[in-house]
Amino acid sequence: MEQSQYNQLFSFIWNIATDVLVFAFDKGEYKKIIMPMMVLRRIDVLLEPTKQTLLAQKKMLDNNKISNQDPILFSITGYPFYNTSLFTMKTLKSETDPLRLKMNFTDYLNGFSKDVQDIIDKFHLRQMVDNLTEAERLGSIIEKFTDDKINLSNKPVLDDEGNVRLPALDNHTMGTMFEELLRRFNEENNVTEAGEHFTPRDYVKLLADLAVIPIADKIKDNTYTIYDGACGTGGILTIAQERIKEIASERGKNVQVLIYGQELQPETYATCKADLMISGEIQSFQYVHGKERREYIAFDSTISRDGHPGETYDFCISNPPFGTPWKEDLKKRGLAETEKKKFTDSRFTLIGNNGAEISFIPDIGDCQMMFLANNLSRMKTTTELGTRIIEVHNGSSLFTGDAGSGASNLRQYIIENDLLEAIIAMPEKDFYNTGIGTYIWVITNRKEERRKGFVQLIDATEIKTPIRKNLGEKNCETTEADRLQIVKLLTDFAETPHSKIFPNDEFGYWSVKVCRPLRLRFNYNSEREQEMLRKEKDKATCNEVMTFVQQYDHSSDLNFNILGQMLNDAIRRMGSRPKKKHLDLLQKYYTKTCSEAEIVCNADGVQIADKALEDTEVIPFRYEGGIDGFVQNEILPYTPDAWIDCESIQEGYELSFTKYFYKPKSLRPIDDISKDIRAIENRINGMLDDILGAI
């Protein structure tokens, strides 16, 4: 479809809302009516040519009491759906009585086959019919959507001479229109859906190229599978499918490409499912390796309700939501926000070599890393191609989470298992609903020999083409030439200003706790003593400590170790047994830190750390000499009494594009700055002369 034809069709659909729904519905309701009706008409128009044949066949099957009618009726329509109602949308519009129209439309909806009923339910179409009838708009909107000036079918409308009068609306264009309409409706009503960023088609084509082109020479006569755990309207799935077939065809290979996905938003899921059924890519019943494949596109959250448990795929390509909390997924599992650790799922945990469980579960505020972990669980391990994962993230996935956290553990697992092929930094303002920059993770368990042990970082932030008019936040696109340049950077695997190559351990570090010794002196304070009496429950022990303290000059300056020994001796003289509680009270209420005092030690003579002086250091794996070298070079010269708490050592991983690609802007020459200042002074002096001259 040419751009002018697309614009004309888009304007027609957009104007239905202002022509029919205005004054009868809130603007926020427009998309809930326009989008379902567009999908419904798209299905309806495909069934019109075979309507009478189907009704006759349906009558014959009923008369012969044949129960399994679906395969026969599917063969008549040529699609994995049908409608046994007497009505079509065109015949419905002739009814003028609102109540009879509602009754007939309801009968029409009830006549659809099972898969379309799922779509109708997700769109809440029956409730929409009630609302439109009450507002007396049902007839008008049916009339608009059946207008002969538009074509929502995936087949062109021809004139009497066989020429194309109205072009077909293919699946890609339908997805683009759906997303464009939704974006426009949201903008009209100042609605922002955080994290739900639709993937522009130019960006999707790049994802498909990154998935397929690097392994194009390995594609054989075979069946390949693609999976998207956040599939939206299915654009990533269908474009990647098309790209694999295209590349295979260029090499004389005959491939079948099956697509799987899952989507949370009901309207988006319904649109995706409808378009895949219309395209013929999805049949009502399919069998793969002897197993029924019905849940090709699953509904619900991928995180809490896996729609494809245990399945593995050749390609996992996703653009999951950014910065979106996943607390609702906890609720679905019957857990509160504070019970994140009880969220058990084999996709998000791993048993380490020592038998301990390693969690990939990130902070509750962002779920995107869980989609990455989900894709890792889908990797094939017994095939030549293994699995390629291409996933879009925002910048936080590169570094969020301290060592030992779920996000850091996931990065560590990916890099230490040599799965990370590359990360590509993309331009800002490349998406409709967000201006942030994005990063494409390229992961595979079948690295080329030359890539083993290395990670490639690609800076493609300036590889873009401006668009004539902004689409929401989007002000640039990735054209075919841009895609070729980015893919070439990946496949060349060479050091350039836009491509850097590092060994895997470049991104690892140790997080260690640096301790300083506790040094205390006696310090009497009556207010703190009264605080002890108020707060502590063991009054007998408090009184024994107070009795001991009263024996000494309150201005004395004893070290804590000496003071503690004196306290224990005094407690014994009182006929009591010294306890740790005595020393704890003495330290808490009768001492102060002093850098000149002796180091406090425990009963075993081991020095105690001052928690107030504790610090955490991040030591790169590649630091010469490792942790010991860092301590000798960076810590002890400045704090000779410091030591490392060996039990605190944790390994972490993070990546920083700024570190490797930052280009500092040069300062302006002093002469240029001076000229600007003199120009401002001259302008101010001129203004003063004008003001004073007028007085």
C-alpha cells in the first residue's frame, strides 16, 4: 500500500470517531470502539464471498447430525474461522430499528467460530454493542465501516476491468495502523502508558536482520520457530518470519517458519490473533512433531503465567516493556510486594555448581530483565543453530542492581557462559511514546569461533535518518541503508570508532567491604545513662554497669579494652558473673569513638570493625593483582589499618557505553567567548544611552 493510500485510509478510520461517536462517548472511549470494529470488519469482509455456500453446507451438516463441522466449514471459507449467522455487516446496516439491529448484531457475533469468539470476548464487543445501542450509534458505525470507499481486507478490491481500485491492507500495515491509531487516541486524551512502547516497523526490520543475517549461510531446508513473549500485534513475529523465508529463498532453501507469542493487553492480543488467522499463518489446529499446537498466541502475562511452558525456539525476538512494575504478577501468585523472594519459577532461578540457588529476579519496579531470563530458558541446546535472542532494553539493564542482585546475576550468567554476542546502542527518539535511547541485546549459544570469549559493543546512536514529521516522540527512523550499516558492524566484528570488542571479564567486578577498626574511649554522659534506664529491660545488668561507672572519675580517658577488663573484674567483686551484655551496655552508653584510642577486640582477640567507617569498593576483574593488588595500591596507602571482609566479597557484572564511547565536547576558544561578552556589553551600553538620552 502506497503512503498516500495509507494516509487516506487512516484518515477515514480516524474521522469515524469524530463523525459518529462525538457527544455520545467520552474521547477516552473512542479507541475501545474503533479498534474492535476495525478488526471485526477485517474478518467479516473475508467471509462475504462464501457466505451462502457456507450456510447451505451448515444446513446439510446439521440435517445429517455431523458434530465435527469445523474442518469442513474452514475448507469453505479458506480461513480457520467462519460465521454461521444469517447476517453480514453489510446486511445488518439495512436494519433501521435500533432494538432489532442490536438483536441481529448479537446473533451475528454469536455465529462466529470458537477462535473468533475469543477475539470478541477480549474486545468486550457485546458490551460495546449495548453501549452503542443505548447511544443510538450502532447503525451509524456499521454503515461507516462497510463503506465502499475503504478496504480493510487483506485482498485488493478490483474494478470491473480487473484493475486495483482499493489496495489490500496487509498484516504489517494493519499492525502499523493499529499502533498509530492507539498512539493518536492516547495523545488526544493525554494518556501515557509507561513501558508500553510499540515497536516501529523500521526498528522491527532491524531486529529481524540482526537475528537472521549473521547465520544466513547456516539456514537449511527445515522448520524454524520464532517466539516473542511480549508480541503486541505480532509485527516482530511476522516480519522476522518473512525475513527468514526471504533469506532462505535467496539461497535456494525451502523452510517453514512457525510463530509463537504471548501478549498481556486484551485488545492487542485480539488484534494479533485475528491478523495471524487472516494471514493463514495460524490454523485452528496444527500439529508439530505429533503434538497439537493450538496456543500459538497465548494470552496473559508471560512473567506469572507462562503460555508455552517448557517450549524452546530457534529465534526469540522481543521488545518487552521498560520500567514497568511487576507487582501484579506477584498478586496473581498470591504474594505481596514484600514477598518477592517467594516468587518461584524455574525460568528465573538457577542451581549453581555448589547447589545454591541463583536468582535472576530483579527489583519490583522493572520487569524487562525477567523477559530476558524467560527467553534464555527457551534456548535450544541440541541443534546446529541453537537459539538467537534479539531483545530490546533501555539503559538500566546494563547496570541496574548491585553485585548479588537478580539483575547482576543474570548479566553474570549470560557473560560467564559466553552467550552475549553484542549489545547495540540505538538512537534516542526512535520510538513513538518515549524519547529514551534503547539497547539491543544479541545473545546466542552458538557463537562463531572468532567471537568466543568476547563481547562486541556497537554505538549506533548516530546511525539514523530524520523523518519529515514527528510521530509522537519519534523523530528519526532506521532506513534500509541504516540497517545495512548496523548489521555490517556486527558481522565485520572489527574495532572501529563505532565498534569495540572486549574479553568477557572486562565487565566483571568484585564488590568488597572495606573495614576499619573500632577505637573507643570512656565518655560519661548523664543523658545517655538515663536513656539506658528507659530503654533497656534488663535493669539488674544496667544497675551493675552504673555501679561500676560511679567508681571512676567521669573525666577519665580510658581505652575500651582496659575499661572492659576493669568492668568484668568489678562485676565479679559484686558477686555476679560477667556477661556480654555488660560490655554491650558499656560500649553503647558510656563510650565514644576516638581515632587515637586502641583498637577494640572481641574475646578471641580479633579486632572489631567500626560500622560507621565501613565502605564498599568495586574492583574490576582485570585490575592487576586482583583484590590483593587493589588493597595494596588503593587502600592501605591512605588507611593503613583497613582490611577486607572476605565474607562480603561478591561478583557482579555491568556494562557502560559511556565509558567506552563518550566523546567530550571541546570547550569554546577564549577569544570567541570574549567577543560574545564584548558584544553584550556594547548592546547594554547602547540601551543605557537610549534610556538616559530620553530623560
